Amino acid sequence: MKQTLLAPDEPSPVAEFNTAGASPFLLVCDHAGRRIPRALRDLGVGEADLKRHVAWDIGIEGVARRLSERLDAHLITQIYSRLVIDCNRPPGSPTSIAPLSEDVVIPGNENVSLEDAAARAREIFVPYHQAIERHLEARKNRPTFLISLHSFTPVYAGMARPWQAGVLYNRVSTLAHALRDLLAAPGDLVVGDNEPYNVTDDTDYTIPVHGERRGLSHVAIEIRQDLIGDEAGQEYWANRLADVLPKAASPLP
């Protein structure tokens, strides 16, 4: 019998909003939630750390849901913590089930058995990415722009980060650079170009697999967490992105 992770009364890892949205944009949010299955007993991590960036992308779900409304776009989110399994990492990679995240030791991720790792992938990672695949397959004859939404910490390893937002990409930068220029045009933002992170085949999953392999225009957007930690910030950034994303996409095929 295969090992199971989620109890019957625990929610699906996938939450979808505005499923009939007519927009050419598909919004996805790999790190929207911070739930941990009861069977994993909080992975041995304290509540204070489970509220930090190590466990989820703070503020981004609020931005994503508001942006979904503004753009009339389908939104697919993943509600379990990245500490259980990171849905933007190739399964089996060193950071897929990380025993250490920033300065936080994750006891429940030390010496994870092959069976446990397989259960986490099967019950959380796979359903989330299957939901994205199903939607992309259903709309394959429609223009589609894949927008992956994330947030990042203002300070990392003691160093302040100068960017308010960043655009991330791997091989194809067309949409990312159009969006970068529009965000930066008013002069009030420092917009990172593949900063504070960059996308690679080894360290990322959503953009390489769902964007590049399908030949879709795509971008990963990072917003600094102190700017979206409350509803006012989430509203502001949803409105700002709703204004510039259609403009960035308009000259693209």
C-alpha cells in the first residue's frame, strides 16, 4: 500500500479562482499557503518561523486574488507550505524538501525516506502542476501568457535588497523585459532584472516546464514583502500590475 500524507478531511493542495476568466493571462502562485499536513506535525518548526518567508510567500496570495479580479484571469494557487515540498523545484532536487531554509533547521525534513518524499510529491506537487497542465491544455488554442507570482524578503543574509520588485526568466526575456520597463518608467521603483533570483532548469519548475516547454510568453514576478504585507499594499500592487501587464503583452504574439 502506498504511503499517504493528507487525511481525508484535509484540503486539496490546489485552490482555483475565477476559473471562467476570459483573460489571456493565467496566474499561478506556487507558494501561496503555509499549511502543513497533520501527519507531519509542523515538521518540528515553531509557529513564529512558520509565519516567515521560509514557509510561504507572504502577501502574494492577496495580490494574486485581486489581480485575478482586475484582469478577469484564472488563478491557480498551492496552499501547503513550501517546507512540505517546494512546488517550484524539480522533485528530487536538493531544495525540493529542504532540511535547512535560510537560518531555520527543518527537523521533519531531515532523513526523509523515499516513501515519504514520494507521498509529498504525489499528493501535493503533482496535483498542483496537473491543475496547471489541464488548464493550459484546455486553452491551448487561446492566446496565453503565464504569470508566476512570488514575494521576497526586504533583507537576506543581513543585506538589504534595493528592489521593490523583480522580473524573472530563463531563456526568453521578452515579456519580462517589457514588463520591467513599464514598471520602472515612472521612476519610483527599482525593478530587478533576474533579481533577487533568477530562473534555471535546475532550481525552478513552473516557468521552465509550463512556460518554456509549451512555448508560452511568460514571466515570474517578485514583489518585496514589506510592500504587500497588508491589504492596502496588496490592492496597490494588484492595480499596478493590472495596468502594466496588458501593455507589456500587447506587442507580443
